[in-house]
Amino acid sequence: MSMNMQDYKRILTMQDISCLGQCSGSVALPVLSACGHETCLIPSALLSTHTGQFQGYTFFDLTEQIPGIIDHWRREGIMFDALYTGYLGSARQAQFAREMIDTLLRPAAHIVVDPAMADNGKLYAGLDDACVKAMRCLCSAADVILPNLTEACLLTGMEYREDWDGDYVARLLDALLETGAKSVVLTGVVFSSDATGGIIAHGTERKYFRHRRINRMFHGTGDVFAAAFTGAFLRGLSLEDAAELAARFTLRSIENTEDDPAHWYGVKFETALPLLIKELGEHE
Ligand code: PXL
């Protein structure tokens, strides 16, 4: 079961490095490597931890480094098969990501944007309306966007509701596609007390994926899902197969963490990498 070398992609990912916390760049690199892709990271900021459940974290903004990195790669003639963005610490970083689409991507490149900026009805600490606006612009150029319900509301200006119904979600998905993104994978859709999952929207098509719900919040699971989705999608899986595989990988990561109360800041996704690799192999 060897990988088809046409599926080996050079991916540019832009997101922060939170030194501890199992999120963003520290998840994207190992997950995309496990999916069999070359991955180049532009770290947008360096933090001691993520900003979720920690106080007193350090934050070193690396925005000023970005133009120099882009210029160097352009001089070297380096081009990428895909851009995958996650958490970006400022509006300017999202603008740089938008520029990279025109300067660093090959013509048929894929663009996956995880507008990682909010959860549970609230923007992450330190982000503002300008970030939302710049993220909306980046989403308009994407092939696939991966918002959760909160991010979907921020991107569309719709009201955030936890008691969603079919009509509300249908309007949300239509509004997300109106941003210009070609496809949407809406995540964190709770279907019932014991089922969660998401909805894929492409044109007028809507597809649901669902799995067992663990009724507890784990940090970084959006990033685990997004990285695995991107890796699988770039291996040539359909949106639906990539989303389902990424959801199984995320669930397994949570299952492998939930019994360890000392591990409260992220999920042990490393222990689920064999599952990810095995399932990708089955798609060859
Ligand atoms: O998991 C998303 C994320 C990524 N990076 C940083 C964060 C968060 C969520 O809070 O704070 C720095």
C-alpha cells in the first residue's frame, strides 16, 4: 500500500506556534507529515501556550518577518500546491495570507482556510473586528473554509444561537457560500446529546457527518480536525471522506485523552496518528 506520488503536496501553512498546548502549528506539522505531505510553516506568532485556558502567556508577534520570508521564497522560485491557514494573530497577518495566494501558489493550488478565531459565541482573547473582516476577505478566496458555528456567525454577521434549527443552519450555510468560498465544512454542530459532527456545503449540495459526542470541551480539537481534513483532502479524498476521516481522528484523540485529568490543555492526537495513516492507506 504505497502512496501515489502525485498526491505528495508541498503545503504552505500559516499559523502560530504555541510552544505548549497541542494546537495550531504544533499540530499542523506532525499531522500533515503523517498524511504524507511536505509542510512549510510560516509561524505568525510565538506564544508560550494557547490563549484558551491559560493566564499570563507570552505573545511575540512575528508579522514583521513575513514579507522577508515571502520575498526570499520568491527569489528562490519556490511555489506551493496548497495554502492552509489557521489561527492568525492580527488582521495584517490575514492580509499577508491573502497576498500569498497570488504570489506563492501554483495555478491549480488548493486553499483551505480554518478561520480559527472564536468558539462558544466569543472571539478568542486579543482578536478584534478588524481580524474578522480580514478573515472574511481571506475566506472569499478559499476552496474550503472550516468554521465552527461561532466563526460562521462572525463571518456572516448572523446572530449566534446555541439552539439552532434546520432553517437557521441552512441560512448560515447559504451566507457562508456567499462570502465566495467554494465549499464549507461547518464543524461543531451538536445534533443531539450524544451526537455531534458537521455539515458540508458545496453549491446546492448539503451532506452531514456525525459521530459520538463527548460532552466536554477540549482545546485544539478544531486544529486537529482542520489539519487532518487538509491532509486527507490533499491526498485526493472527497470533502465528505476527508471530513469523516478527520472527525474519526479527532474523536480518537479525545477518547485517548479524556481519562487523564492532568492533560486538560489539549488532546493526545499523537496517539491517534496510526489510525489516520491506516485509514488514509485504505483510500489508496
Ligand atoms: O486552537 C486555536 C488556537 C490557536 N492558537 C492560539 C490560540 C487558539 C485558541 O485559543 O489561542 C494561540
